[in-house]
Amino acid sequence: MVATGTNEPAGPARIVMLVDNGVNGDSRVQKTARSAAEAGWDVILIGRSPNGQPQSWQLGDAKVQLVRMPSPLRQRRHEFRRRWIIGPLAYPPTGIAAHRAQAVKAWQADLAVKRALLATDRSAGVAVRRRLLRVQELAAKGVKKWVSFRYWQLTRAQGYRGKLRSPWDRAYTVFWRRLLGDRSWRRLEPQLWDYELAYGATVDQLKPDIIYANDFRMLGVGARAKIRARSKGRTIKLIWDVHEYLPGVKPRADNARWMTANQAHEHEFAPYADAVITVSTQLAELLKRDHSLPELPSVVLNTPNAGDVEWDATAPDIRSTCGLGPDVPLLVYSGAAAVHRGMGVMVEAMPQLPEAHVAFVVNDPQSAYLKSLIARARELGTADRLHVLPYVAHSQVVGFLSTADAGVIPIHHWLNHEIQLITKFFEYSHARLPILVSDVETMAATVRENDQGEVFRVDDVDGYVRATRAVLADPERYRTAYKSMDLAAWTWEVQAEVQAGIYRRLAPDRAPSRG
């Protein structure tokens, strides 16, 4: 922004966007920043560095800045203490247990070398040295047992409270929730302060006019920045973009307090939002109910840019990347790889679809889950037909996928999966792919209504095989459905107009001429 000689700021309003990731791979966040900047707003997108080093670059006319985020509050205080009741002989949780275990192994390795030397020793006194060595070996064996026992006690004690599900932990959660209410997250999930300490100072320095907070963690960061600015006589408007319904997120197995704490955090800071955006009408209604919002949140679908859905013969495509000819059936899954995404059904079905190849286009091709799917394909004798590929740039996704025969969405029944059309649904649609979707409510209903694919029950291998055979038998029937659909409504340019209207409403005197 450029300052004039008066007290009035000049130029378009500054929008500082906050996201809890490294920006790359988050298509919604990138499109939001780029489109706002192209419209003339002063946009800075702040994310979290994946390697601990500050980074910055241009995203169109928007600036991206990644901050360091150390997270010492991730570990809880009890993790630094000894467990005298459930592990009275356990090592303290300082790392000494691993050190002692390794030291004993080193001792035994040294004794093994000594025994090898004595085996060929013919000098005087060798018998005595062998007896002394035997005493040392027995001592090392005894020490190893003692170290192992103390190490086991430490591991057992840590495991007892590791998931925060013990009676004491449950009582602790209930106590602080009742005592502090929405402020209880400070005790139950103190790691949320790590986000504040990583982002807060940078946000204050940038002096935003509008903060655009993506999802629940950034909501708190944005709200606290708004509160600090108000105390100094500055006004900040806060937009909260809710990508997922927090109570519908799959519970974390390693932290029984996580959901309670994060819901309390969200509920404390939701009232500070001047505008709320989300991804579906159903989710908008849930948010309005849960947080007593004065109006229904605006809906912005995560759809592709109009320019990204045009066919480019020079760009890479999935079929050629897999080295397959035009007549080989190719089924694609594109998106994050996780058990609850249901990708296993595609692998299990491969023996029943002997001509078909399967491609996974995923965020982390080396993840443990992907390796387990590859191992399972080897067991089934189908690994030669399974292709694992990394993400392509979000601007290339539609064209890349378009040479497949069908797009698959096999996700499980979690609330967030039931109430929205997810990103890959729009990408498959713009690629004119027949869609094979599990029977999650909204997407299954949309596929049936538009006749753009087939539906199968979650994790039902036989049902998935029947649906796939139907699509592969007559793919043009399903592709033809797109001719009667208004796919232009499922483009980012249409969705960005909703955001632009909110920016203009929140900063009417600072709107750019083209925004």
C-alpha cells in the first residue's frame, strides 16, 4: 500500500490470507489468492514452511510468504515427567533409555570381538582371560535384561497416557471443559498457541484491512489479530473460510482431547468473523446452527479455473504418463491418499477387472498407505497394472485426467464426505469422465441425477466391479450427460464472484476499480 500525506490510506485494501499448510497442493487457497490479486486487491498469503525455513514467491499478483513454525507445545507436560505409579522403575523420558539400550549393545559387540580374538589366542594365560570374558558376558546379559525391563516400563507408561484415554485424562478433559468452557482449549490443546506465535507477529506487521482465515486453526490467529488491532484503533474485517465441518472430521486416534479442544477454540472465535464462507449449503446450515451466525454462510465451491478445463494437446496426460495405448481401460483416483478415502476397493477389484489399469495420482506416492496398497497388488498379482503418480499443478489436473476412462471416488461414510461435492468431483466432471462414486449422500445423488456415472456401496468390491463394468461397457453414454450440464457454473470464475462481493462489502471505500 502507498501512504498519502493525510491520515487516509491510499490504494486497494490489503487482504492477508492465512492457511495451515505450505500452500503448494492447496488449490482452493491458491485460486482464492490469485483471483483476489488479479482483481486488484493487495493480497499476501501466509502459510507454514514445510522445512522450517522462511520462503516467499509470487503467485500471479499475490505474494506468498511461508513462516517458520516450531511446535514445542505439541508435547504435553506429562510427557516430560516420570510415571512413578505405573512405571516406578522406568527410565525418565529424556532419551536416556535409548542411549542405555544402545550402550549395552555396543558393550556386547565389543565382547564378541574379544571372544573372536581369544578363539585364536595361544599365548599363556588365555584360559584365565576366557573365564574373565565369560563373567563379562554374563554381566552384559544381566544388564541388558535390566535395561530392557526399565525401557519396557517407560514404553508401557507412555502408552498408557499416549492417547489421553485413561480415566485420569478423561476426568482432566471434563474438568477443564466445565471450568473454562470455550477457553478450555488452552489447557486441552496448547499446541494451538504455536500457530499464534508463528503467524501472529507477521500478521500484525502487515497491517491488513481484511484477514481471510482458512479453516479452524487460522480462525483463532485471525480473530486475535483483529482484537489486537482494535485495541490500537485499527479496524480489521475477518473472513472465515470453512473447508470442512470440524465435528465431521475423522477423530484422531492418538489424541482423545483433540476434537473437544478444537471445537472449543472454534466456538470461542467464530463470533469474530464478519463473513463466513464454506463449501456447501448443508455445511452452511450446520455452521449457522452451531455458532448462532447472524446469516447463512456464503457457498464457494472448489471448482477449476475456466482456462484450466480447455484441452491442451501439448500438456502431459495420464494415459501417456502411464505408457498405455488408447484402448486400455484406465481408472483413476486423484487426491489425498488415506484409508478413509477407500482406495483399497480399487486394488481388491483388480483381479475381477483383468484388462483394466488403475492410476493413483496422490500427494505422497511414498506414504506408508500407498506402499501397503502396492504390496497388496503384488499379492494379487496385479502390480503391473497399478500406477502411482505424484500430483500435477492444479492448473493441469483436468487436462491430465481427461484421457482416463473413469474417475473414481470411493470415500467412506464420514459426515464431511456426505454433505459436499469435493474437489475431485468437479475435476472429473470438467474432464468429462464417467464417475464411479461410493454411496455418500450428496455426490451419489448428483451422479444419479445427472446420469454421469454409477454408484456402489462403500468398500463393496463386487458392487464396485459391477459399476465399473457398466461404465467401461458404454462410456459414451455417461460422457454424453455432460453435454446437457451447465459446467460453466462449476468454474472458479463464477465462484470467485461470491468472494469478490464479500470483499467489496467489507471494504467498500478501498475496493479496486476492477475488483
